[in-house]
Amino acid sequence: MAENIPKAHECLLSIMMNFFKKLASFTTLFIMLISCGSEKKLPVAKYYEYDRELPLLDSVRLVTDSTDYRLFYLTYRSVHDKKVTGLLTLPGNGKAPFPTVILMHGLGDRKTVDYIEVGNKYLLEAGYAVLRLDISNHGDRLKYDYDFDLTDGYRYWTRDIITQTVFDLRRAVDFIYTREELDHERIGYYGISLGGIIGTIFCSVEERIEVPVIVLAGGNLNLMFGKDALSGNTKDYLSIIDPVNYVAKIAPRPLLMINAENDDVVPPITSKLLFKKAHKPKEIIWYPSKHHDLPIDKVYPDGIHWFNAHL
């Protein structure tokens, strides 16, 4: 018996060594599988890919022809067979093709709301063509009078308004590329409030936008969910519409953000977090105002100065 103990010990040791080798191999394989799975996880930006060759079926009608400007009413077909409505204004002075700015309104408004009309005038006088669109289910596209709410009620319908408008804006660039009077290489974006939130996503996934100006927008939308802010369900739900997941992709294009220090609609902390996530070149301007009191006689010249310098 005593002579058999070393042999038994060697046998047990051999069995244990083989076991641990197999365990190590299994663990390595398991880690590799996890790693491969996370590497292959679909990036949120991929959600906004689409078929560029889909026909626009656009219609352009002259509304006003004056010495100061020419105004056109337009429609075109977007992704999911949605009809988009907009206005295109061309400067009366200058020579085509004109650098073009897509100008977008906020929640509950439309392409002809007063502050957008003011912006259109500022941009025209600076020599830019201006393309104004109605956000999905806004303006001429208004179909349902549901509450816009990300946390309750029709929250998936609300999310669809944002995602659809990103697609609509990408198709707007396709439309610009069909117009000889518009400079395809010099396209800027100016979005306010909801137009700024949507625009951050849009400018991230659409590299044909050269210069974005984002006004009264923020990121980290999960902060509005209180105790559920960090839950997996909240993060998954917001993944394709939270600007903080996209803003870094705007670089190396120059980003300007304009915000209100006392914003009572978009918490300033969300604007700071969004700006922090963005990469250089970037700049942020703060005004001592509330959301609806932002001085448009200053913020539009701020944006035009940015376009003049970079577009």
C-alpha cells in the first residue's frame, strides 16, 4: 500500500492538471465568445442607414420671386414612405451655387414659426440658401395630436418622431444634391431645441453636413427617468435617440453649441454633458437667459459667424 501512494498521488495530480487545462481553455473560449459578441454588437449609428437610391419623387413650386429672394415650396419622399414638406429660399443677390443651411424648428412649432422666419432672413442676408423642413408630425405634416413624452404615454411614437426626422434630414441632403443652384460641398445645419437634439444625431450620421450649429440642446436624456435612469431598459430605449451617443462622431467637423444658462426646458447640465462628450474642434456659447428668452438677434449672428469661418 505504501508503495502505491506516490503512484496514486501522481495519477490524481495528472487528472487535476488536465482538468484545469480544460477549464482554462473553456474560460478562454468563453471570454472570446463574449468579446466577439460585444464587438459585433450593432452600433447605434447603423440604425440610420438607408437606401440612397430610393426615388425622391420631389415636387418644387415657386411661391415668391422678388429682387430680394426666391421662395419655393417643396415636398419629397423619405424613408418609410413619409412625405416631407419644406421651404427653400434662395438669395436675390450673389451667384449660384449658394452655400446652404438646413434650418430646423423646435417642439410643437413649424418651418414658418416666427423665430425660424427671423433666422431665414438673417441667413439670406448673409448669402446662404435656406432649407426649412417640418419635423415629423409638425406643421404641414401634423396628423396626430398625441403628447410628445419620452417617459410615459406614447413614448415609442415620440421616439419615432425623432428617428423619422433624422431620416428626413438625410433625404434632404439627397435633395440638395439634385439642385444645381445649391453648393453640395458647403452644407451647414442650424437646429434649435428639438431641432438641435435631432440635429446632433443627424450631423453625426450624415458626413455631408460640413458645419453644425446646435442651439438649446442637451444629451444624457436618461437623466429625466429618475430612479430608472441607469436601468438597461432605459438605456436600450434611448440608445438611438440620445445625442450623447452620437456627438463625438461629428469631429473633425467644427461644432458650435449655443445654450441658455437658466434654461427651464433643457437642463443646462445636459448641455454641458453633451459638449463634454463632443470632440474638438468645438465651441460653446452661454447666454444668461431661459429657454424661450434666448436673444435671437445674437444667436443667429453667432451661427453665421461660425458658418462664415468654417463653411
